[in-house]
Amino acid sequence: MDMKQVLEELCGCTAPSGFEGPAVRTAARLLEPLVDEVSVDRMGNLIGVRRCGQAGAKKLLLDAHLDEIGLLVTGVEDGFLRFRAIGGVDPRMLPGREVWVLTQPPLPGVVTCQPPHLHDGEAENKAIPPAELHIDVGLPQAQAEARVPVGTPVVYQGSCFPLGEAQMCGKALDDRSCFAALLRAMELLADKRLDVDVYVMGSTREEVSGVGATVGTWSVQPDCCVAVDVTHGRTPDGPADSTFALGGGPAIGVGPNMTRWMTARMMEKARGAHIAYQQEVMSGHTGTNGWEMQISREGVATSVLSLPLKYMHTPIETLNLDDLEQTARLLAAFAENLGKEWPL
């Protein structure tokens, strides 16, 4: 599997929360050869399953969300589009940014940006609230109103590209890079004899509510699940105690909302396969779908595995390709012999 190509395909999709269709279709095409069955549920989640063929086998669910942050058009003013954020958009990233307005066909646009000559001396040091920004699509009022209905989604332009020899940079790596890790894990398991049914979910709406994972987990009814998401990569300006080194391997979540035997198994399998890993202490809400998945139905044993990512929720998110491979290897090692080694 060419991971650079997979990342380019997935991240090139324009699919903010609630509008994930393009990413789901691409992900389904990539997943289909690796599982026995692929379906899309009522919430738009992509769900694939590889059955082990044993009656009454336990179910393992691996999840990574397919949505991305974006914007939503709320109106037109003198030909310029007003908007609100979909998910955790960083307002510092917006001025001067190139975007796609997702009409049919999509319209290119740019977020308005006041020249420095017109600043009052203090505004240049502050983030501009999104309510004070607009999107310029180069159209007069009447045409803009006709072409861009209220409620039209908007995303950053671009896909992803290599940064140096070991890193990839671009938009929507949160969390499509982790779905790529799920694909690679299933490829690694392709010739393995499993004793659990492995479900792969590309969930929707994580950035706004987590309802995709809530519904998808209820539908699958797994015995255990792993939420695979990104965590903060270390940079010179980041706090060392809450960021993780790129190239240091995936971060295994440790805390009260992760099932202890699953956390211990993750670490045991990493050591046994000589996979580098880090530990991420999560004392409360994990900020991932694991929060919703663990309370589905009567409760689901849950683990959180995270891929270090620099510049989260920007158009220049950056990861290390070896971390991606090690994440996939750890997921595959976790799945092997899980039924036989299930705790009593």
C-alpha cells in the first residue's frame, strides 16, 4: 500500500462534518478489497467487517473519523459570503486563506484579509473573529446569492504533500491519516488467521458532536473498540508535557476512560513487536470518539490510540510516515489472537 498516495486521495476529498459523502466514497473504495463486506449506515458512517468464520466470535471495532473542520455560509453581503465555523476552526488561520465553496461545481474563494497598511497598530497582533471576516468569490451580490445558498459548506483548498523525506503535510490529516492506518492494519492482517470479527468504521461528525461514532457503535455492538485519532505533535513552541515526539511512535491513552486490560494489552503487544510507543495520560475527556463509544448500549471496553500530529486543525497538519506505519502495526498486533487471549 502506497501510504503517500492513500493520504493524498483521502485528504483531497472535500468533506466537512455533516457533508462527508466524498470522503466516505473514497474510503469505501480503498477498504472494500480488505474486508468481507462494506456498508454505509443512516448516519453516513462507513462500516466494513472482516469475519473470522467462528460462531459467536467476539467483535473488535476500529474507528477513525472521516470528517474535517470547515465553514458554513450564513448569507451574502455586497457579494461577499458571511460564514460560521464547522468544528474547531482556528481563527488565526483564516485571513487570506484559499478555500473551496462546495457548490456544484465548487467555487474557489479567498477569506478576506485587511492589508497591514490599514491596521490601527494593534489589530495586527490579534486574531480576527470569524464574524468579522467574509469569503470573496469574485461575484456581484445577485450572482453570489444565486450560486451560493445559505448552508453551503466550505473547506480549505489543498490535499497533502511530502515535507522532507519522512513527513507529510496538508489538510484533513485529522483524522483521515488514522483511517489510512486502519487500511494498512487490515492489509497487514490480510493473510493472518483471526479469531475475532474485525470491524472498521470511518465515522462522521466527530468534529461537531461525535454522533457518528455513537450510532455506529450501537449498530455494530462490539465487545471492544479502539478509537484511533491524532494527538499534539511536539514543536519548539509547544508544552513538552502535553505534546508527543514525531518519530516516537503512536501514543497509547492511559486514564480512567480507557479500559485497563486494553491499555495493558496495547503496551504488551508494542513491546513484543518492538514497536516504539509513547504514553498519553488522559485524566478526563479524551477528545476522541472513545468518549462516546465506551458508553454505547451497556458499555464497551475501549482503548485510545493516537498519532502525533503537528499544527492540528490547520491546513498544514504534519505527521511522520513511520509513526503511521507503527500505528498500523500495533493495531494489527492487538487484533491477532485477541479471542484466545481475551481476559476472563
